[in-house]
Amino acid sequence: MSTPPTVLVADDDRSIRTVLTQALGRSGYQVRATGHAATLWRWVEEGEGDLVITDVMMPDDDGLELLPRMRRARPELRVVVMSAQSTLMTAVKAAQRGAFEYLPKPFDLNELLAIVERALTAPPIAAEPDGVAEGEKLPLIGRSPAMQDIYRTIARLTTSDLTVMVNGESGTGKELVARALHEFGKRRTGPFVAINMAAIPRELIESELFGHERGAFTGAHNRTLGRFEQAAGGTLFLDEIGDMPPEAQTRLLRVLQEGEFTSVGGRQPIRANVRIVAATHRDLRQAIRAGTFREDLYYRLAVVPIRLPPLRERIEDIPLLARHFLERARQEGAGAKQLDGPALDTLRQYRWPGNVRELENLMRRLAALRPEETITGAMVSAELAETAGPAPVEPGGPEPGLAEAVERHIRRLLGNGETMPTRDVYDQVIAEVERPLIRLTLAATRGNQIKAAAVLGLNRNTLRKKIRDLDIQVVRGVG
């Protein structure tokens, strides 16, 4: 009968050691637990253990500092790192110093047991890459579960050149993810070059990406390097990739397939030596169905997809972000500020259509314009009321504010809890939304019901019935 694997546990928290010892023991593993890094290192040096689970912060040493020594002494030994710090830097350092996995605290016990099983059956870990320089500024802030998943994904990608697609609403920090992938990756000594597809006239995109030769078109007086050549050896960030015109999509696909390109007006192939990170706020699968984005290009770009959640989906990160932006404002000379409890409550209750960017702008304004040291809930509410205009319209997306307007209307219909709500609210709201939707669609298609049905995604007979039931007047256009 074979001896069960031994797991070495190092954590200065006695309760965590107890929980892990019991859970691992029930799963059939032998366990040795300690609260000191020195004891863990002695066990590793003596050849004990098949797997290490270690905390980062311990009284006598840093688990991350111990990682390279353990890797050099026993390259075959897998190490799982736990940390309550839960930052991107911790995840990246753990990955780059050879950890098999990084797990933020508090952790899910079942997830940890699954990691243990995977670690004990996985192939040997690759050679240890270079570490990360100390003192790096954190490009991303947040300790919510959604952000922890993103940190771990970024950490796993630091040793590869895989193409990444970042999707998220405007203001969520897509470029920060791209920069983190570059700054902590293999190409960090090379350039980081960004280009926004939505900001460049479509007739200039190919020249911007691939460069042009002298005389390639009117006004091309000299040979000009494109972004692919400017980013050689580094990372090329293609922002708002969903706005790329079809002809440029075709050329980009060819570059990704063949690994080379030619400049506009050129004949000599140029090797593409870049890591591609693309980003968009659009639903590219919907764009594929609409025929405005190539499906084969999508799969070339989205080798690793990363979804950045909007701020309203990670409200637990708002206090941390707000304090971070206030501290940044202080460093820029705005004076030290703090938020009281009602101010934080107000920030948590707001929907943040502009996401993290909107929160940063708000904190900077409050820090600069308010002389008081403590920012109150009333100040936050007043500033939001003063500056809140219509949310920015995302091209091709729904009109912002519609959900909020419908919500306010429904609240009025349902009453304030002291009176009985209006009857038949469902039918009333649906009719109020359907009537203008169908009427305006018919107007846009000049009364052509076949086209209107196609636009709405309805069967033609269904549309006719709705026109009759909603008493919509159909006016046919001319021409």
C-alpha cells in the first residue's frame, strides 16, 4: 500500500492551520503544519513534503521571498501561495517566482482541495522566470472575487505571448489590464504601443497599423513606421477593435495567421514581432451575427478572453478605489481628505455609468474643490447631482438611462407602499415600451412592414397583430 502524499502547511493563523489540517486529513493526505517560515524551510531542505501551502506574511519571513529558495532547492516541489493582501502584485509575484497557484484569502475550501489534487498530479513546473521589481505601482485596484479572478489570469499569462481580448464597458480599465499584461510579462523591456480604432479615420487605419512607403498615396512624402513596427519586441494594444473596418480586419487576420505584413505601398514582408492585446466595449458575437466583424478574426484575437466587470458589479471595491484616488490627489497637492460613512454609502448606491473613470474624476473634483478634510454624504450627493448628465452613448448600444427611466416609472406605478399599486402593471409597461419601439421602427423603414419585422426580429404576422392591438398608424414613405 503506497504512502499518501504529505502536504506542508505554513500559516501564522492557528485557526487556518487547524481547518487545513482537518480538511486535508479527511481527504487522505498526511499534513505537517507550522506558523513559521523557518520551520517550513527546514522541512523543505530535509526533503519532506510533496506539496507546500504557504501564507505570504509570517512573523519571521515572507512566503514570497522563500519561494525562489524552495524552487532552487527542490524544483519538483509544488507550492500554493495564500494571501490576504489580494492584490495584482501578489498574484504576479507568486506566479513569476514559481508558485503552482495563488489563492486569495478568504478562500473556498473545496477550491483549495481541488488545487491540491491538481498540483500533486501536474507535470513539473517550468524553470523560474525573472522576478518583478519591487515598488511597482499597482495598475489595478480591487479585492472583489471578480478582480481576484482577473489578477490570477494576468499572473498566469506573464510567461506567455498568448493573444488576449479584454471586454468591458467604457471606464472599466481595459487599457490598465493591457498595460499590466505588458509590464509583468516577458516583453516588459520592449515598447507598449496603443492605438484606438474608433479614433482613426477608416481610410488611415491600415497606414497607422502597418506604415506606408514614400509615394504610397498623396501626401506620403517619407516612409513612416506603423504601430506594428513601433511595438516590435513589445506589446501592441488594439483598443476598440470592434470599430475596425472590414478591409483592415482582413489584413489584421492575415498578419495573425502568417506572422508578417507589408506596409502600404511596400512589397517586402516585415516580420510581426509583437504581442497583441485587443479590447472592446462591444458584444463582438452580436457583431459577428450582424456581419460587421469577422468570426475568424474574433477567434484569433480571443485566445484568452478577459471580462472586466462594471463598477456596479463590484461595489465592495468602491471604498478601496475611492481612498486610492483621494491619496493620489493628495500626492498631487490637493490636501489630505477622508470619506465619512454616509459618503461611502452614497458611493455604493450610485450606479456609476462611467465606471471607475467616473469615480476617479469625482474623487479628484471633491479633493480639489472642497476645503473640508472630511467629505460627507451630502457633499457626494451634491456633486453627483451637479455633474450627472446623460450617460455616454456606446455606439451600437442601447440608449443609456433607459433602464433607470423605466425603473422610476415602474416605481410610480407600484406606489410608495402606503397605497395599492396600479393594476395590470406588466401589460401597461410592455405596451408603453412596445408602442414607440414599433412606431419608430416603422417610421425608419418608411412603413415597410417586412423590413420592420426583420429589424425587430419579429415574425411579420406577429408584427401585424401588434400594430393592430396597439392601434399604431402606419404611414408609408415615398421613394
